[in-house]
Amino acid sequence: MKRLTKLGLGAAALTALPSLALAQDAAAPGFDEIGPYIMTTLLFCMAGFLVFFMACGFAMLEGGLVRSKNVTMQMTKNIALYSFAAIMYWLIGFNLMYPGDSWIMAGWVGPFFSTTVLDPVGVAAADAALDYASIGSDFFFQLVFVAATASIVSGALAERIKLWPFLVFTIVLTGVLYPISGSWQWGGGWLSEMGFSDFAGSTVVHSVGGWAALAGAIVLGPRIGKYSKDGKVIPIPGSNLALATLGTFILWLGWFGFNGGSQLAMGTVGDVSDVSRIFANTNMAAAAGAVTALILTQVMYKKPDLTMVLNGALAGLVSITAEPLAPSLFGALWIGAIGGVIVVLTVPMLDKMKIDDVVGAIPVHLFAGIWGTIAVVFYNGEASIVTQITGILAYGVFTFVASLVLWLVLKAVMGLRVSEEAEIAGLDMSELGMEAYPEFSNA
């Protein structure tokens, strides 16, 4: 459970500050009591803004991998989806995902519309939850994860989906679907009780986004001109690979907060050491995924493919996310390397099935997320392969079916796809009436 376990809040790392402890009022908690609270709150805040910066990474990655006539649409979708996610997670999602003792269906569904109340301004130590962290830091840290799930969907369905149906889907995904399924593991629900293990979200976050994207891609169909009548794949290059590379590096940076913050405690020497171990393993897996994709594309296509290398790094990151603490550096290397192999092999597999994923989000987040969740059993002695597969199937069935139904309802009620004329002209002008690069327009 992401909030309820792995706390280990002690004072061993802080006893070297006796002067601060002596400064405390005799009746007030000493620094050995408030220190872990302060440090864990700080961890959540720092890790949270790193994960928030991943929103920029997703936007830059998507902006670089779509054609220039669709860049403004991707930027609009990314800032809007984060903003809607922030509001919906406050309004419904946070308490739905972490119901405590307020389950509607024990272990399965928590309370709706139970809004979060932050700590009072200037809260006294005696009134704070000293066994954990501030409510605001916890809420913010959990919030930034949900936006990453929606961003996965945004990239996969780019260049042909209307703005408002996508945002309606985002509202339901971030406010209801993600929190319900997240509660099964991180909220102390039935999967947590069964022993399912997903440290930072290879399945809870990334596969959920991948399943939602897969359902949307099936309902939406491929872009015009992506596949010929005889089934041949027609490459559609992105507008700016430099921007896509920048986005990948930003995501790589943000992942240190994503995985490191999921230690959920920074109050002891052991906790701080574990966070640094997570950083090292996270970095190794990303590097291994990138190098593997680089070498594999050279062997298969006689030339390296930058987009595959970028997605190889991301697949390595997704792969290590389910268990970034326990493996050795060599363990992180081979887990990330297999993630890189998965991307290179599954991108063309989807094309053969005529499933058009513009940025490779489904191979990166869904397929590598499944692999990472299975790989937990190699280093976590308490994890069971049967339980891990049960969790993978539970998240897959729930998210895919619910997303498929929602996409079909939106298609019937609002229409999902822009017209053929609008798609050819570009969504920037047809949907928004503005362009990212007006000086290069043919208009």
C-alpha cells in the first residue's frame, strides 16, 4: 500500500542535531519525534514537483513526435488534462483511492465526493500526524501520479481525436477509474491484502494508462494514410526530434521523484539510503533500455532509430518502477534492457494489427509495465507470480472494459474523431484556430 506501508519513521538519522531538540519546549514533541515528519513531508514535496515536471516531459515528447500541424493541440491537451486531473482528484479521486475505514464495498470501492481537508495554517506539532507526513504533501504527491496516466492516453491518440471528448474521458479516468483500481493496491484493497506488489506503479499507473490508450486506439482507428490498402505501414515522421529528446530527458529526471518518492519515508538512515538506491537503479534501467534499443535497431534495420532509443529509455523506466529498491545495479540493468527489447519488438507488432499509436505509448507503458510487474518476483521474496499475474489481469480487464465502454459512449454522444478534412488540414487550425509554427504554414 503506497501510503500505509514502508513508513519506517524513526529518528536515527536525526539524533545528530541535539541543539534543535534542546530548543523544543519541554512539553512539546522533541526533534526526534517531529524530524521524521518533517523529512518525509519534504520528500513528498520534492518528489512531487519532480513528477509534476513530467507533465512538461510528456508535452514535449508528444509535441516532437506529432506533425507540426498538430502541435498546438497536443500542448492544449496536456495542460488541460493536468488541470482537470488536479481538480477531479481533489473532488473525488483522493478519498476514493484512499478510503481508510470508509469503504462502500470493502476492498473494492471507496467513498465518492469526500473532499480532502488540508492541515490548518501553522499547525502545531501536537496536532500533526507525526507518524507520517503533512496532508498537503501526501495529497500533492499522489495527485501528480494520476496526471501521468492521462498523459499516456494523450500521446497514443494524437492527431485525430477531438479535444472535448478526450477531456471528458480524462475527467472520468482521473476522477473515478484510476482511483478505484488504485485503491485495490495502494489504498489497502483486495489486491494489497492478497500480496500483490507494485512499488511505484508499473501496473497501477503505467499499465492503466496503456490499457485506456489501447481501448481508445481501437475505437478511434488509425490516422489517414498510416496504412495502405495492402497493409503496408506508411511512416509519418514527427515534427521535431530535438523536442522529443528533450521530453524524454525531462521524463527521465521526473522518474527519480516518481520512484524515489514512493519510498514514502525519509526519517531514518535506512530510508534515505533506500531512496538513493532507488535513484541508482532507476537510472540504470533507463540507460539499459536506451542502449538495448540502440543496438537492436542497428541490427534489425541497419541504422539506429532515435524514436526507438527514446522509447527504450522510457520502457526501461517503466520496467523498473514496480520494484526499484530490491534489485542490484545488474538486476536493474537487465530488467531495463528487456524493456528496451519489448519496445523494439512490439511497436511493429501493433502496426501489423493496424493499431495506430502515435508516440509508442502502448508498448512503453502497457507492455513494459506488465513485464516490470512480473519481474518483481525475481527480487522480492514475498511476491508470488500467481498474485502478480492476478493483479495484471485485474487491472487490465477493469481498465480496458471500462475505457472501451466509455470511448464507445463518447463516440455515440459527442463523436470522437475529427472530420477527414480537419485531420488533413491539422487539428491546430480545425479545432483551435491557431498554429504552433505559423511562420511555416502553407496557408
